[in-house]
Amino acid sequence: MSTTQAPRIPQLLRAAAVGAAAGTAGAGVMAIGEKVEQALTHRPSSYVPGRTLLTLLGAHPGDDRRPAGWNHAMHYATGAALGALRGVWSVTGLRGPRASAAHAVVRLCTDQTLENGTGAGAPPHTWPRRELVVDVGHKVVYSLVTGAIADRLVGARLLSLRGRSSH
């Protein structure tokens, strides 16, 4: 039996678990990059992720709240959750720089959906250009690191060539 005919669910679950670990590592690299960037640019930390998580949990934090621990929890939880997705992509053949670029878009959209859906954040088109460039840059780093790790540790065992045409 070829690997594409083997039971898919256990392989998908393993890939998701490896991807979650890769996403956690990617989030760690992103956090280090943010601290380096902040040391150079003197940009203050954003607490929107922490306020978003608190809002999702039913709290109503004000804009003056600086929940550093909740920020880290949101940062790494999102990194792991979307890393799981990237691991599934790796095992199914969605790999390499193109997949990592698409994954960066998913990361940005997930953050914005949660932040804007909860009212904890503003849409990116209202941000100062510099803030937007910095945020996109950090999310691209996250996705490149996550993708590189996932692709390295997860083979494209479930690559399917079915459905490549409309007939």
C-alpha cells in the first residue's frame, strides 16, 4: 500500500502536532525579532494580543491595560494553532516558500479577525505605515521559520495528484 492510501487521520494528526511545535518555535523566533527590532526602533510593545485574548475570555480590558502574560499566551497559542495548520499543509504537499507566504497571510488574517472581531484592535489600513510594515515583517518571519521546520520534519506523505483537472 502506498503512503497516499494509508490511513490519513493518524498522519494528519502527527503532522498537526509537529506543526504546532514548529509554530511555537516560529513564535519564539518572532518574539526575539520583535525585541531586537524594538531595541533598534524604540517602538513600544503592543498589548492588543493580550487584550484580545482577555476579551475572548469574557473580560473587558481597557486600552490602558498592559497584560504581558496574556500577550505571551496569545502569541504562543496562535503560533501553535496556526503551526498545526502549516504541518498539515506540509504533509499534504503544500510546502516551501509559496506555502510559507500563504501561511503569513493566514497568520495576519487570523490576528486581524480576532483583534477586530473583539474590538480590541483597529483594521490595518488605519495604522501608521511603519506599524503595518513592522507587523507584516514579523509575521513573515514567523511563517518562514514555522514552514522551514514543518517542511523539514514532516514529509509530503499525503501528496495527492487527484483532482488536478476539472474532469
